[in-house]
Amino acid sequence: MELSSRPRRNRSLKNLREGIKEVDLNASSFIQPLFVSENTEPIKAMPGVQKYSLDDLKKFCIKTLSKSKICGVLLFASIDKELKTKKGDEALNPEGLLPRAIKIVKEHAPHLVVMSDVALDPFSTDGHDGLVENGKILNDESVDLLCMMSLVHAKAGVDFVAPSDMMDGRVKAIRKTLDKNGFSDTGILSYTAKYASFFYGPFREALDSAPGFGDKKTYQMDFRNKTESLRELRADIFEGADMVMVKPALAYLDIIQSFKKESTVPVVAYNVSAEYSMVKLAAQAGLVNEYDIQFEILSSMKRSGADLIVTYSALEMETHLKKNESI
């Protein structure tokens, strides 16, 4: 055959493939979500993931996180039902699970970036990300509470607050609150494009945070839409977001790519609970090689433009990457 171009030449040798690869997946790209609770217990819907008591979180920090090269952790609280109220009062408790967990990680794994979830659904009897009145999720009143919650976390020493609520104007309000109270160095990782997705089921089981009525479609985005995500992106950057997130990730690679093209701040992808659990369950059934599939999935997120990836497999992938001499 007379061919002027033979692309296979550049794929013929392993060292050459490694040398010209466009995506270099490494541990520093990962953020590990961690659940804290009063008691340590496994999360059945998420094989290999558990809730940590504060004592066990400390042990985990000393044994594992202190040695890890991942970027950081994203903390979530799973509180007892008895502590949940209509207004989510426990979210503002400076001695609550999240503030104490922040302090533990900062003390025992100080090199990690510590991020904290800011939303009311784990603390509210209504299970919604904002305050509810007469069946309606209130925007501005919810933002006021989210600002106070962010301040509680900042005082505990968190590096980034991560508002996951999708209320309008909350990035600007949180930034103003933090700056006014002397926390100008505390960053904001905004859940900028958080879709009303069916991929959240295992997570909601973990936090017992499913909505008590209706759904979250009046504030989370319609997964059929793309254009409005760019409107949210421009607004969040203008309001002071230091990083922007797309959640979920695997079914939203086009959104990640469009964010990367337009964003002037780092783009974060959230490899969510069902995306994680589907791989785990398929591997347990002998249908796939877990490491190979997860490596491919996370690589696709990086290839699409994610600077950082929040993934439940962060620490597992770090171990596998080390074994395969990829880091």
C-alpha cells in the first residue's frame, strides 16, 4: 500500500506510547470523599466505602492519609436522625461532626487539602439542600444559612468550602462572609453544574439525605441541558469561585470539556457514587477488571479537561498506580 501517513507507527512501542500520551493520571489529581458519623460502619451500596467515627478517622489519618500523595479530601457528615431539624440547626454547631473532622485531618494529615460539603440536606428533616416552606425551597434564606455554615467550617480550619446546594448567588454571599470575618484565604469549590441525576442513589443512602418529598429539580440542573451550565460557570467565576465542579462526571464529559474551554479557574469532576458502585459490582461479578476500567474512566475525565477528580477510588487508584509505576 502507498500511504503517506501511518499513525500506527506512533503506537508500535510501549515506551513511545508512554512518552507521547496526552493524559498523565497520577495521585495528585485525586480528591477522596470521606464520610464521618458517630459510629464506623460500612456503606452497603458502595463496596469498600465506610463511614468513619471521629476516633477511627484519626487512626485512618495517621495510618493512611498522612502517607498519601492524593491532593486532598472532601468531608461529609452523616448525623443521627435525632439531630435533624426543619432548619438544619446542627449544620451550624461548631462542635458538630464536620468541624471536628476538619480539625482531625488538618492535624494528622496536614499536607492534604481539606474541603467540606456545604449544604443543608444531611442536617434537615426535609432532606433538601435548602430551607423549605410550604413545599418550596427558599433561595435567599437558604443562602444566609449556608454562609453561616461556611464560616463555622472556616473557623475549624478548612481549606476550601464546597457549596453543593445550587442556590442562586451563594458563591458571592459566602465569599463576602468569609472575607468580612477574616478568612480571605479560605477557598470556594463551587458545585457549579450539579445535575438532577439518577447517579446519586448510593450517596443518599450513605448520608440518609434523600428528599423527604418531591425531588431536587427546581435547583439542580436538568441533565438534558448544556447551555445553562455555561451561565452557571460565568456567574460562579464572577462571584469569586476558586474552582468549579461538574457533577456527575462520566455521563457529563461534554460539560467538563466545555468548562475547560471557558473557565479561568481549575475544573473539578465528581466521579459520583453510582459510577463508582457500578464498576465495583461489575468487578465482583467477574465481568470487568476493576483497575483497568477505573483507570480508563478516570483518564476520560482528565482527557475531557478535569484538573482534579473527586472519586471514591482515589486511595485505591493511588495504590494501583504505584504498583504499575505510573507515578
